[in-house]
Amino acid sequence: MRSIAALTLVASLLQTPAAAEPGTATVTPVQVTGAPAKRFNLIIMGDGYTQAEQAKFQADVDRHLNVMWSLEPFKTYRNYINVYRVDIVSGESGISCDPDLTSPKKTTPLSMGFWGQCNPGSVQRLITMDNTAATKYANLVTGTTSGNRQILALANSGTYGGAGGSYATASGSNAMSALISPHELGHSLGGLQDEYDYYQRGVPGGAYTGPEPSSAHHTLLTEQQMRDQQKKWWRWLGEPSEAGGPIGRYEGGMYYQTGIWRPSRHSMMKTLGYYYDQVGREVMARRITAKTDVVQDSTPTGAPVGADRVLWVEPMRPVDHALTVAWTVDGKQAGHEQALDLRTLGLTPGTHTVSATVTDPTDFVRDPAIRAAMTRTRTWTVDTSITTPPDGLTPGFVSSTPTSRPVGKNDVVYVETTHPAATVPAVTWRLDGKQVGDSGSDLNLSGLTGTTLTASLGGQTLTWTIDGALPKTGYELSEPLARSGDTYVYNGPFTMRLTGTDERPGYVVSESRVDGDGWFDYFGWPTSSALPWTFSETGTEIDHLVYGKLPRGRHTIEYRSTDAAGNHGEAGTFKVTTIAPPPACARTVTGAYAGTLTVANGITCLDNAQVNGPVTVKKGGTLVVNGGSITGALNAAGEVQLLKATLNGALIASGPYTVVGAQIRGAAAFTGPGILSGATVKGALSCTGGADDLGVPNTASTGGCAVQKADKQQQDYAAVVSGTSP
């Protein structure tokens, strides 16, 4: 199946690709895990990509897919999905009305356009297309139908946008575009609704006044009502969620600010970058698996069979777990393998009823109705008077976990075999040459260590490379005021860049989370993937959405990556404390300053200045020293902030003080509580009332300060974080 040749709409494309006409299309299998009739088929097509830009389209597809494979439930059910890429040649580059209504209209095969194909009554970010044209191109993928496929169309655009209806669309190369596509598939495939509280950005939604919504992840019910009535997400209430939890009741959704509630703080359907929460994940798991059959194939069930043969079922194959099989004979348990040898049962003469029930035990599902929909039973009538004729089959491999890419260290690797009526094929598994597991058709790699896995049967051997090494993640922050190891202090915005690496080729997806909140995909900055993420106290508004809001206080930031084999790397951690920024300056001194400097009132700032002389800050005055140096004593009865500056002299601070990352080449005495962090004091250090070191210790020749934590500095980040969404 993996050697299927690319299908072409016109033969001339293969002969003279340089002369391909607009509208010419080529179908390329990207991932084929089974016959299209037995799989969910994802068809990704492009619009606005000229022939010279087809490599760009392929790169866009790869990026979108690799991010998708890192997200549940796509990660677990990857083997249920065939992916086909339809390379459509456009006569013009780009799509219509990008980025606004004054932009040119383009003639492209799918007629894609922002503003809902240039409709002034629509919204800018809405990309729609000619669905009839999309269907025509999807029909080129042999074996797929509207019932077993999903179309995702990527626009040749770096502008943020997408849509989710019958078909899903997304911009191909925006910094966040690989997160737009799973959100839109949540609409198109999962039937999930938007959870944000506006429709037009910058225009807040009003109050919801309608009836209980049909949406699985919106409600008017209280948590107690959900429990009492056993409705909506009552089974998940209180569960911690990697999308930001716990699962509970959060106001806003379906474009309304009030009067309607959603399950989690910011799942993917509210904020791009986060995961589906448990409620959405359960729905998506059901929709993906519903495009297939839990039992791919089995011994035919139409007519009675003899008791002198083997019955078998071939279940679907999730990446990280095996489906369960339960055999019964006349209602009594008879085994849990994928094949049942009737000859070993000693059946009494006559007829018997044999059943095999295949169930998906995934933790993603708690609704019994969904569990039942992911369960199938096959039943046979066994007649001991029937003799099974020879079928001529010999044990051999039919298909398997793809061998063309490394498998993850916790994957379940499978093979599918022929099924002779008189034999149970016995597969021999070896890991680095040593036999492991039993003779079944799958092997769980969890707990095993090795690099090369083989499966042998009937003279055939399949080989997989196991990616057992976890990806690593590096982080880079902008220059802090002070640092000790992985603890940092800032008094204003700072940036974070994550870099995921792996020892094997393939796209690495990095992510982070703040104070135990949901894991958030690192995509750079919304305006450019090349820019680092920016955290600030108020956040940054981009197109009426706020990104990177981090309230003042102490925060723990975790980070990790997922490699192309699906391995999660170990999470690293760093800590950041953000303090108040300096007050606005009434007077600023730069460059060299000679003589005595007195601050009697107002706010004086030394901005990388070089002061040669004593400095006095009287009560009612404020001095902010940002970098630079003072050569002379500093006596502050008023407020003083000494930030990454050098003081060549003694310091006496009897008023409010913030000393961070400073070099004091003399004695220092502080009265009352304040902030003293990451400072180096060459002379004696003394404090009355203690000081907060913000987690970055100070050093002194003699003496020291008791560590006094500032009251209420740690704020609940998750409770006040501002979400981002499409």
C-alpha cells in the first residue's frame, strides 16, 4: 500500500511539469495505513500555490501535520488516518482579498478568499472557498467518499485565517497556521463550537438568552445540576486538564460573554495553542473512530462454520494501546487473543454460538454511549458437523505499523497477517536480536529498551527503528535584572525562545506552561515565527487579542518538546519573578555627571549615566538608577531603585528600596522591608526588617539579610490569563 503511485489529473503533468496548466492536480499519498474504505481519509489540498510554489505547499502540509500528530486524539489515532496531499497548480500566487477588501481578487482553482470570499459583511479572518471545486479535487483520491474523508484546504498566505464548515480551511504559512487547522477540524470533523466570547474581533459578545445549547461543550447548567441530571460533562468535573483546568464551568462561549458556560479555561476551541480539553477530546476521538470500523475484518459471519478451524478478528490499531478482544462460546468466556482455535475447545457435537467483542479501552472516553459506539461484536454459528476445506493460505504479513519512520518508545507496534483456517500465525518479535513478547500480532514497547525491532513470520521479516531517545528543549530568555541558575528577575517585558532538538530528522514541536496551567504550543510570536514569545504584565494586543499576559509576581514556567515519533521529552523548568517597573521619570540624567547630586522631590532617573560624586535622596524624592555607575556614597531617605548598576561607595537606604543585580563596592545598610536580589556587596551588609531576594541570593563580604518574602507577590496566573483564539 505504501508504494501506491501518485495519481494525476492530466498525463501531461508527468511529462512536462514546467508547462502544467492552472488547475492541474497531482495526488500524493503522504501516509497510508490501510485501504481507504477502512480508514478515515484526510485530504489536504492547496490553493494559490503556483507551480513554482508547490515545494512551499508541501512544506506547509508537513508543518501542519507534524503539529497535528503531537495533539490528542490525532496522536493516538494516527494509524486510523490516511493522508493524501492534492497539489493543485494555481495560475496566480495567493488568494483573494488578502489581507483586506482592497487587496486584489485572484483567480485560483478553489477560489479561496479572506472575508468569506471578499464579502464586506463577513469577517477578515474567515477563509472560504468553492466547495464544489474542492469536492472535484477530493474525488481524485480513489476509494474515498464524502462519508470517510475530510477536506482541509490550505491557502497560500501568511495572514491569519481559516474556517470550519463542511470543509476546513486555514492559511498555510502564518506563524499560528498549524494551530488553525486542528481548531477548524474541531468544527468540521468534530462538530465542536467556538468557545470565545466574540464573533467580530474587538466587538464583545452580549448575553446568551437562548435555551440549553445542543453543543456538547456548552451549557446553562450549574455543576450541581450537571451532576444531578447526569448531563453534559458531569463525568469530567473536577478533573485537571492539560488544556487548562480543572474541568468545571467557565463563563463565555459561542460568541457570547455571559449567560453560557464552557468546560475549561482555554481549550483549543477558545485559545489556539492549547490542547482540546477532555470534553472536546472525547468528541474528537469518537468522530475519528466513527470514520472507520473497530473491527477491520474477520472470519466471514454469514454462514455456519466448522469446529475444526480458527476464527479471527482484525481490530483497528491505535498508536499507544491495543484494543481488547473478548471471545465467548455459548455465553462463556473463551479467550482474549485476536484468534480463537476452535479445535482446542472440545466442543460437544451440535451447534454453538461464538462471539468476539472488540472494545477500545481508551481513557479519552467516559460516556457509555460513545464507548458503545467504539465497540463491535462479530458472531458465528459453529456446527461441529461441518468440515472446513483447505484454503491454501500460508502465514505471512499483509500490513503493519509503517516501517518507513521510527516508532516511539511507548508505541504499540503491530502486524497484520494472513489468516489460514487451520493455523494461528505465530509472530516472532526480537528487540536488538533478543526475543521479546509473545507470538501475538502486536508488541507494546513500553518498558522495553532497544533500537531495532523485528517481526518474523513464514520467512518474512519486518524491521522498525525505535526512537528511544527523548527530544531536548533549550530555552533562551532576554537579559534579566538578576539571575541565579534557572531563576530570573525582570521589571518589565521579557522574551522566551524555545528550541526543540532531536537526534533524528523530523519536525519537533515545543510547548510551555505557566504555573501548572495548560500546555501551550510554542510557535514564536503571532506576527512572525522567527520572533520569540513576549511576556508582559498587560500583554500585547494584536488584532484585538491579547498575547503573553503575565501578571506581576513569581511564576514557574515548564517547557518540553515532542519529536516526530511522538515521544514527549522531559519537562524542564525555570522560574521568573516580575516586579513593578520603574516609575516615569521627571528628570533623566545620561552620560557623565560630575559633582554632588541631590534628589529632593520628584523622580530622577540615571540612565546608564556615570556620576562622579555623592548622591542624596531626600524624603519625598525618588531615584532610579538603571545601569551605569555612581562613584561616591549613596544616602537615600526617599525611594531608591538600583538596577544593574555599580555603586563605588557605601549605600544607606532608610526609605523604600529595590536593589536588583547591582554591584555595591562598599558597605550597605537597609532599613525596613524591601527588595534586595542578586546584588553583590563588597563590604558589610546589614538589614533591619529583612529583604526579599526574589529567589536570587545576594553575596556580601560580611553580614547579610534575612530573607523576607513580599506579601501577596504570587498571583494566580491562570485565573487572570487573557486568552487568544481565532
